[in-house]
Amino acid sequence: MVVGCVIGVNIFIKPAVMAQVLPSGPALIFVWIAAGLISLAGALLYAELGAMFPQTGGDYVYLREAFGETVGFVYVWMTILIRATLNLATFSLAIGGFLSSIVPLGNPWLDSSVALYGQTIRIQFGWRQIAGVSTVATLAAINCLGVRAGGLSQTILTAIKVTGAAILIVGGLFAHGGTSSLPAPSAAEFTMSTFVTTMLAALITYNGWSYIALAAGEVRDPERNIPRALTLGTIVVICVYCLLNGTYLHLLGLQQIATSSSSLFPTAPTVGAKAAEALFGSWGARALSALFLISALGVTNGFLLSSSRVPFALARDGLFFKAFGRLNRRNVPMTAILYGVAAGAVLTLLPSYDRLTDVLIFSQWIFYTLAAAAVIVLRRKAPDYPRPYRTPLYPALPLAVVGFGCVLVALTLRAQPVEASLAVLLILAGIPAFLWFRRLRTAHAALGVEASPSL
């Protein structure tokens, strides 16, 4: 699950926006290593938290135990409104785009722009959206059959995906390097904007290392397997990402990477497609589109398998609609899965992939920072609580992650004020929602009825 949830489609897309602001190939590799080490540090912290609280719910349980129900609720609120919907929307968009590279899906039936608060919002609808949403809905149906069916799908898709990436890496590193006559991108100095751009791009590509902790209550021998999975899985991902970017640099050079598909070059091929074409010829780009599709299927399946457990845990505590706390006959929280698919389908009408992913990782890192702080709080609050696994280099490691998270959040608010401020407002809206659900829970408890309000 760790490898399958992390290695998705962004590694074949995001190097372009990074190369546009970085001065050299070594700088690109350095950013990937730095972001990977930050993710590994976060994984080590989550290993301690996941082994302490192997209940289904993940971050919600950690934040609730460390900071109280309000913070735990707000995290789930963010997961429901932002993370689940944006993730499944971007997965649907990616799947639709990759399918269109294999089977032509035609132009969208609806393509218009709307001005809102000084921002131009583009709206599209066509076969790409339908194909992407339908595929995600099919994976959701498989996961509703039970955790064993979802886990088997995850294993198969991950194996195919990693094998395809390995073929590209091995073939690329032994191939003859390419050259480019295009001018090098200008990046004279490392500015605040450069930091935000590169880190958001790299971290969204690494995002997913914490997802296995969300399903910790359904993992055999969690005290042993969660720390092993998080640590070893993250190390594997760092190696794969550095090797893939080395392949891109060897085959294309920094200039060709920078002019690949991105906001600046929306009609250009992706970095991965360019590399495949340079390595295998004209059929390579189509073959890699199939790899992209498999990667998108794998990460979508992993997200559906894990993220639905968060609102389930909240509803079981009487702080959300009770339908989200029900299990179907296969012991799966089906309502949470179906909600994510439906809400994500609506957001596929907004095909701004880079903007959606930036808002997503910014919102997520607010709570990653709080989770890192929770390790310190719980060491003081519950020193005698069983800890089958302890984070190394304590307290330096959690303090470093907390410091990095605070800097990233602050600089993103300055560099991208509209998107970041909207995300913060949506998160803060969870506070009055929590007060409302808590009041309902208290009233229902006084009447002796079920704690969760009906949906």
C-alpha cells in the first residue's frame, strides 16, 4: 500500500514545473532527495503513532488523543471536503487524460471560462470526464466488496506499475543520452517562489506514505507491520524517484524537461511521454500512457481503500452522520467511499490539475505538521502508554518536521494567497460544524438515542 499509494502519476508530470525554476540537473535531484527525506521523517513519526493507536482512523485518532476532539474533527472535515474530493477529482482527470492518449475521446462538449474573485475558472465536460469518473466508480465498487478484494487489486496494480517504471529506468540509464538546442530555463537564484513551487510539486508526488496508518485497525500484527511498511516503502519510493529523474535528465536534459506538459506548456507531452519516445520511438509514448493509466488506477485504489476509514471513525464517535459509520455486509464503510466518488466527479468539471494538487498538498501538510507535534505532546501527555515502536532521533526529528511544515504553510500563503486562503477558510469552517455535531451528540445521549445524526 505504501509504494502503491505514493508512486502514482505525478512522477511522470511534476518534474516539468520543477525544472522551470531550478538551475541544473543536480539541483533537481537534490530537491527530490530533500523532499524524500522529509517524507521519510514524517513516515518515521507516523510509524510511532500508528503502532501506538492501531485503530482504524489514522490521523483522526492521533490528533484527537493529542489535542482533543476539536482538532480531530477538523482534520476529518478537511479530509471530507478537500482531500477526498480533490484526490479523486485529480485521479479521474488523470485517468481520463491517459485513456484519451490510448483511445481518442474527442473534444469536450462543454468548454467555457468563468471569472470569480479575480481568477479565471475553466469548466469542461466530455468523454474524458465520463471515462475517468466511470473508472474510479468501478474501483470503488470493487472496494465495496471487502478489504481483501481491494487489497488484492492494490497488490496487482502496484506490481505492474513498479515493473513498468523499472523498465523505463533500466532502459533509460543504459540508452544513449539525448541533447537539446532549446535555451536553458532561467533560474538565477533560489527564491521563496522557487521553494514553494518545487516543494509543493515534490511533496504531492511523495504524498501517500501515511495512508496505510488509516487502515491500521485492519492490518495483521500492526505493531510490527506498520513501522516496517512505512519505513521500507518510503525508502523504495525515494530510490525509484531519483532513478526516474536521472533517466529523464539522461534522455532529455533539463531544457526538454522544463518544456514538458505544465501550466506554461499545456499542449506539450508529459515528461514521461517524452522520455518514452526518446527511448522506444513513436510507440513509446502510447505504451507509457498505458503505464500512466495503471499507475493512476493503483493510487486511486489505494486511496479508496484507506481514506474511507477516516469519516467512519468520526461517525462511530458520534460526531458525524451515522450513515458514514455503518458497514456493509463485507465490513466496508460504503457510504464514505461513494461520497468521495460523487464529490470528486463534480470537481472534474474544473480541469486545473496543478491548482488542485497545490491546494491538496498545502491542506494536507497543515495536519502533517500537527501530527508531528502530536508525537511530542503524547510523549509528555502519556509517557507510560505502550509504544511498540519509538521514533529515532527524538525530539530533533519531530521538531524538524514541525519547523519545515510551518515554513511551508507560511510561504505558500504568501506565494499563493487565493488558493491557500480558500483552503484555510474551508478547514476553519470545521470548528462551527464540530460544535453543532457535538451539541447534537449531547442531546441524543440525554434522550438515550443513537449519538450520530441521521443523514
